Amino acid sequence: MRASPALAALTGLALLCAPARATHASGVFVSYPPEGHRVAHANVILQGHVPPGSTLSVSGRAIPTGPDGLFMEWWPLKPGVNTLTLTARQAGRVTGSRTLRVTRAAAPILPARPTRILPGSVTPAQPVEFWDATGDTPAERRVTVSVQGSAGARASVRLGSAAPTPLREGPPGTYRADLTVPTTPQASAPLTVSLTGPDGRTVTATAPGRVTVQNGAARSGTQRPGQVPGPALNASSTVLTTLTGQSLLYPRTGMTFTVVGRQDRDLRVRLSGGQSALITATQLDLGAPGSAPPAWTGGPVQLEPDRPETARMDAPTLPVTPDPGPAAAPGVNDLPALPPTEAGNASLEGPQHSRERDQQAISYHYDVSNDFYKLWLDRRMVYSCAYFPTGTETLDGAQEAKLDLICRKLRLQQSEYLLDIGSGWGGLAIHAAQRYGARVLGVTLSEAQLHEARARAGAAGVADRVTFELRDYRDVLAHAPEGGFDKIASVGMAEHVGRRNMPTYFRAAYTALKPGGLMMNHAISDGIPQARVPLWLQSGNFARKYVFPDGQLLPIWETVKHATEAQFEVRDIENLREHYARTLTHWAANLETHHAEARAALGEQRHRLWRLYLGATSHYFEKGHLGLYQTLLAKPDEQRRAHVPLSRADLYEG
């Protein structure tokens, strides 16, 4: 594994997720897989932590570790039980070891005749209990039933005396169905599976796990102390997961949940209407039936509806404490709540992506202090992806190259009127005026940025051509100058617009642009999904809670869809994700260089959050979980001309 800023920053995550000074007794902490894990495939991901500076070997083979001791390895498995011995060494001396058993077990395929059920193959293997069934959605009342038997059979399952539900055959001899349990109370009802094979023979078997249904018997569950051991991204035995297995968050000592059922060794907790999650039963102290805290009534929020793995799930705030304020309310935050920290959690009021709330969100992030951003940004204070055409550029040189690339893509000309939406500290506006002779209106919602940008424009001698205003993009686009803007640049701003407002954003930009004009939409995009990373830490989710409140990342196809529906013509799309990974590497290194000043400016907790954000986000861009797309959009003139050259050669000349 190549050392990256993500590894250094994840130390900050460790400090957030575990008590300071926490270590693993053996010196080797394995976050995944758990002991005794069984898989049906030929590999497993090993991940965890050893003391910084240690080397690591697994069954005699050297495994790369990061400078802070984090490791992740794709490990091959032979059929049967695999005994893995992980050994950490420093200066040749063994400092810790851990033995782990992982079983690779492929299910046997039974012959079609005679019809048989494989003994012990019927699931659920443990009781399934619903303690407040009337409060569950049908999706939450599903029980997965599976069985292995002779291939080619007709299979069904019956709950108690209810009508049978068909089971579907997937791989030969493997039958499965999701059975929706009725809300009618019943005690320890059996699940009986039947197989009728090609030979006409019918065989039955009963699942070891029986189903109990109650109403009004939800309980309180309080997280026990000392249950989150050591630093890691995904301690599989101590993380709260969705019903489909995605990691959601690390529970914290003292967190209180509404417990509404039991599945195998897990308790099911209700997060809000329509969403449940699973937590290991031994982690919670349970109250008596009917002792659950009041349920949240603020309403659900849709999280990433375009992703199949989240299945349009409602994303709530966990009922950790009584109403902590509007910031934690479902319907306000478009992501699961993160574990509470001492500081750093944005508190915003009002409807999401309203003018008032957007003002608060921008101020929370950008008004930290100009001096803080000066510690780690380039000299122009450009807070967006730089451009490294040769890979040898300094951060200052790469940011200048990015500003020039935007102006070139816009084919910016002398005296043209450029609108810079989300103008930041003025880098692009000043560059466009100095190098291209453009007139520029820059708008921001950050007062700290506004004052700094105006001062920089004056110092650069372009205050007569560059104007900065504290205005909402909706107001600017709705009151464009007569004839409209020649060009529009939106750099790092679309992430704050939100999915719901995207159609309005592009329609307003199209209206504000002159016929024949061009718009550059430079924005972070959602990328490929991530495996074995807690949902709240997946690309964009962590930043939206602690760094960029209310930010929302769209996949590039959706951005293009909204733009074209607003009548824009797409002329060019370029993904600069590798450039953003390099940019973040520079930023993270600069922040580390000035860590004392940064800590003084932000405080310890928020400084850790920023270290994690910069380092982990670099990793996300490097691996494709995030993208950075420059999308050039044209508003054709009356003759449907787009006013761009026949080739892109002019972008790279001179």
C-alpha cells in the first residue's frame, strides 16, 4: 500500500473513534475480517493497524503499512480453514502478533435425485424478533429465508400457518426469499421450508430460528463503555450497519437507541421512520419492554437515491440525546448523523438549500478565518483543484495553470463580462482581469472572502475591472445585466447547490448568459461506490457533516442531465480527479507544516477533522470514489452556433 496523506489523516479518525492513548493489547489490531469469518470466494480484505514504524508480515509474507501503521491487503484464501498469523516488528524485534482464522467454504451442490435438503442449511439460524412491528415498514419486517437442496426443485416457505411464499433458485440448489412478516402478534412461529424435486418427492425442514412478533414492546439500549477497540476504518464487530450490511457509524459510549427487535446476534435499532440498523447485542444495555425513548418525528431524508445499494433509504439522525437542535434533525441533514464530538458539528437553521441556510453553511466553512486558509493554500488562495500538466509543478504554479485553463476553455476575450459564481478569495477574477482584460463580477456568501478578495483586487491594480459582492447566486442570475454575461464560471460552487436546486441553477445560468456565451461548471462529482468504508465516511458524507455542511455531490451524468434539460449544449467534459488528489496532497502537507498555527486557529477537535478531511479526500480522488469534472456548456446563438473552435488544440498552445 502506497503511503498517502489519507493514511496520516486517518490518525485523526482514530482519535475521534477511540479514546486517546487506546492501543490493542497484542500490538496488532485487525479491523476486518473478524475471527472465524467465513467466505465463499477466494480472497478476503485484511485491514487494521500496527504501531507506527512497525513492519508487518502475514504468515511469513511482508505486508506494506503506512507511516502511521494502517494496512490493507487483498489476501488469497485456499479452500477450508486458513490460519493467518500477523506479526509486527520494530528494529527486528517482535512487538505484537495476532492469529486469525478465515474459512473459505463453497456450498456443496446436491444431485437432483433424490430430492434432499442439506442438513443445517436452512436459515435463519437464530430467532428473529420484532418488538414493535406496527412501527416498522414492510421492508423492515422482512426475514431472509434460504436453504440448500437438490437443484431444479420448486421451493417455498411458510411462517406458522400462513400461506406459503415461493423461494427463488439462484445458484443451482440455493433457494432464497425475503419474507414480509405480518404485524399480527405471534410467539415463536416456525419457518417451514418445502422442496418438491423433479422426481416428484417433497421434503421439508424447519429453520432453527423462529419468528416472534410483538407491538409496543420497543426498548431503550445504551452503548456500553469500552466497546470500540483501537483505531481502524471498519471494526466489523463494533460498527452500526444498515439492514443490507453497509457500515454506518461507530457507536459511542452512552449513546441511547430505540431497540425494536433482534436478529441473530444483533439488535435492530430504529433510526427514524423507515430506517433500521443493526448493532451487536453485547454492546448495549437493554431496558425493559416499552422503555424506548420517544421516536423522532421530524421526517425522513432521502440519501443517494440513485445508488442501488442504499435502496432509497431514509437517512435519519440517531436518537442519541433529546432534540439536539435543528442541525441534527432528519429532513435537515442529507446524511446519517456522525458520532457526536466535542466540537466541529455544524449547527444550521432553516430549510436545506434556502438562501438563509446556504448563507449559514458557507459562513461555517469559509469564515473560519482567512489566516487559517493562508497556512495551506497557494499564494492566490485558490481553494479548488489545481492543474498539473507535467506533474512537476509547484502548488502555486499548478493553481495558476488551472486558472488559465478555465479562461482558455471559456475562450475569454478582452473586455468580455465574466460572472464568477463562488468567487472565493478572488483568484480567478483577478487572473481573468490581469491576463485577459476581462471585466468580472465575483459573488460570494462569505464575508471573510469578500473583504480579502477586494483587498487583493486593489493590490493587483484591477479594482476598476473587478467587482466583488456579497450576493446569493440566485439573485445574481435572476438580475443579470442587460444583454447578459459573456461568460460564466462556477468553480467549486455547484456542490453547494443541492440536487433539488440543480434544475433552477442551470436554467437561471442559461437565462443570464448571452446567446453564443459559454459556461464553465467546475465541480466535484460522486464516483464509484466504496466497499467496507462506513457510510458516513464515504466520499462526501463525512465532509457534508463536519466540513461542508449541506454539500451534495452528484454523479456527472446527473449534472449533465440537468444542464441539457436547461437547454445548454455540452461541448467538453474533462475529469481532473488525479489533479485534485495531487492538490490535496499539497494542502495536507502544508497543513502539517503549520499544524501548531492551525491547531491554535481551530482548536484540537476541529483541527483533527480537517486533517482527516484533506487526507482521506485525497485518497478518494486517487481511487476514483470522487471525480472533478470541468464541464464546458454553450448557449448557442440564433444560428445555433456555439462559438468554440473545431478542435481543443488552442487549449494547449503557447
